[in-house]
Amino acid sequence: MNAKNLPGVFFRETDFVPTFDRYAGEYCRGLQIHITDCEQFQSFRTGLLLIQYIRSTHEEFAFHRSQKTGLYTMDRLLGKDDFRRDDFDPDQFIAAEAEKITAFVPSLKPYYLYH
């Protein structure tokens, strides 16, 4: 992920043994995400690129489907099923949704911890 030169973020490999949940007691590997510049960091884009990278490098990756609704969690988060397509491009998706994202941002302001 560091090779992508994403603004305001640095990734560091880590390993750990969870004490609860699905992988409790199992050796796991992962990434620590270090935000180096909160003004430059693009959390949404970084998240999409990270999940896309994991999907492309881990054949065991699978999208989670809710047992309650039968819907894919990622589809519900993004409001469409584009992300599950093999030709998904995060930057094209963000550009196509930019107007909606821009309109949504002001509604978040009351929930900011720091202004």
C-alpha cells in the first residue's frame, strides 16, 4: 500500500493474536494505518483502495452478506453494487459520486469531535 503513495498515510505490517471473535487465538497478519497528515489524508479513497488491494491479493477474500437482510454489506455502504465488479475503479467511482459526497459532507459537521 505504501507503493501507492497515498497522501497523508503510511502503512506498517503487523502481526497479532486476537483474544476474541472469529480468529481468537490464531496468528494473524495485518496492517497498521498511520495517518501522517490529517489534512491530506483521503480516508474514503484509501479505504476503497485498501479493500481492492486485499481483494486482488488474497484469493480467500469474500464479500460479507448479511444473514438478516441477504444484502452485501459493501453494497449497503456504497449504495450500489459497483465495488464487487472486477473492473471497479475507486477513482472513477469517487468522481462519479463527487456531487453526492460533497452534498453529504456538511451533514457530518455536528458529529466532528474537533472543528
